[in-house]
Amino acid sequence: MTSPGLEVPARGAELAWVVRSEMVESVHTGHLLALAADGTDVLSLGQPEQQIYARSSLKPLQTVAMLRAGVVLTDEQIALACASHNGEGRHREVVRSILAAAHLTEADLGNTPDWPLSTDAATAWREAGRGAEPIAQNCSGKHAAMLATCVAAGWPTAGYLEAQHPLQAHILQVITELTGAPDRYLAVDGCGAPQPSTTVRGLARSFAHIATAAPGTPEHRVASAMRAHPFLVAGTGRDATAAMQTVPGLIAKDGAEGVYAAALPDGRAVALKVSDGASRPRPVLLAAALRALGERGHWPWAQVPVLGHGEPVGSVLPAFQVDGGASRGVAGSPGSGGAAGPAGAAGSGAGRD
């Protein structure tokens, strides 16, 4: 039973199957959209118009807004503003450089204290006697850029996370413009910043716009920075970094609760939301959507094994098949919730890229 007043999300299509030793053990449902360069749908699963929180996949849009407000950032700093970073040493150095240029310090950061996402970085952090701190948290680059934007625009840094603050009001306006979707809900993100709702379609549309923007625009600067510095957008061992390193011209940004968005230089774009919030199928789904858009390659980052006693005994697989840019046996066309079966699931259940 749902609580009164809560919007019940639309039923998602089957997006990914978890195959263990030739049997489908679990199913991830959700919403996925792949757009052609002209904006038409190539692959549409579930309900792309469903309202979602895009979480950290909104960071490139937020960074566009900050650049429009007049903040001056290097390409590395722009990439870090777009990041959900690992908290590795280079990530923290760039955060400090943003703060220093604005005559600010780590004490000004208002994001939630946390440990580095990277296991190695977290271990080194603890061994150095450090605890959970804002600069180590994966959103510290965005927050440093938000503070620097306040300084550049003449806005107060105090209260910069309040939805009514001039910075956040400006950011929300730009997000609505770029997505072309209404923000029916406004929440607080994990880092403390305002989080407007949008749609899967709006998210895909916004990434296509950023990826194809004209030189000299804030959108083009964001896309160029992400392409030039994919390590800063995520870090060691992260699929968003690896995807941008291996798919020419791709910009990609993951988000909490099973969100991913990406776009190619010609405007082909992908956005997805896994209904149960799982991150496990995201790289598999991104790769499948890119293949639906005609991209080809051997992408180790898209391989998600299922382990038994520490050894691979299966894989996470897309619950739909794609061939040469057209969907084939597509799972869960709107309203069906059905599936054609996991691509390549016959035999051992491996079927990896």
C-alpha cells in the first residue's frame, strides 16, 4: 500500500537479466532511451517520460549553469565540477585549486562529509589519521565550483545550498531549459544540493545538446573538459571513466539510484534509470544502448560477471537484443513489461562483449 499523496512510478521494462549458471536469477527493470542524432527514438524501453531524480547525472548541466553565471574554471576544474570522483589524490588537488582561486578553503564546503569512494584512497586516508570530510566526498568538486560561482557572481556563499539562493535558482532554471522537461519535484541530493526531478527523455536530450554545442559555449566547454579529462570525472576502476576513454568523443555521467546518461559528438544520446536503484547493470545497459546506436568495440568496462566462490559463473546481460542500430526482440515495449530473453544467454550464460 502506498502512502497518500505519493506518485506511483510507471512500470518499467525488463532491462537486465542476472544469469547464474544458465538460469536467470534476478531481473532489473527500468526505463531506457537511446536517441538518434536527429533526436528520434532508436530504442525506447519502459516509460521515458517518467519523472526521475537524475542525481549526479545532472552535474554536467549544473556545471553549464555555473559557467553561464561567470565562474572562471580550467578544463580540469570543469571536469571535476562534473564529477562523482573517487577521492583520489589528484581529485582532491583539483578541488583545492578551485577553492584557492576563489580565496576559499575546505572549511567553506557545505557537502556531506564522507570517505573517498576508492578503496585504496580510503585506506590511505584512514592511515593518515583522517576521518569523513567534505573534500573526500565524491561531490566536493561540484560544491567547490558552486562556491566559486557565488564569488564570481557576487552572491553570498552563506546558504549556497538553499533552493532559494540565487545560485540554485539559476541552476534549476538552466536544468529545465536544457532538459526541456518540467521539474515537478524538488528534493535534497545526497550531498546536500537541491535535486530537481526530470525525465529520462529530458536527460538524454540535455546530454545531446551538451555534446553537440558550438565551440565557445559553456556546453561545449563542459563536453570538451569531460572528454579531455575522463579520470577526473570518476577515477580508477570506474566505468564512466573507462567508457569515455574507449568510446571516441563520448561524454558519460553516472548517477546514484541506477541512473546513467551519455552522448556522442553527433548528438546520439542515452539515458536510463534502473527502477530498483541498482548500479550493477548500468555499464551493461550503457554498452547495449550504444550498440543500438551503431557503436562497436570491445569494452571490458561493460562486462559485469556473476561470481560463485570467487569465480565467474554467469553475467549481467541486457534483457533485449540490438543489431546494427535497430532493436530486435526488444524487452518491455511500453506497457508490455515482457522480454525476448537476455542477449547471448544461451549455453553458459556468458554472452559478454
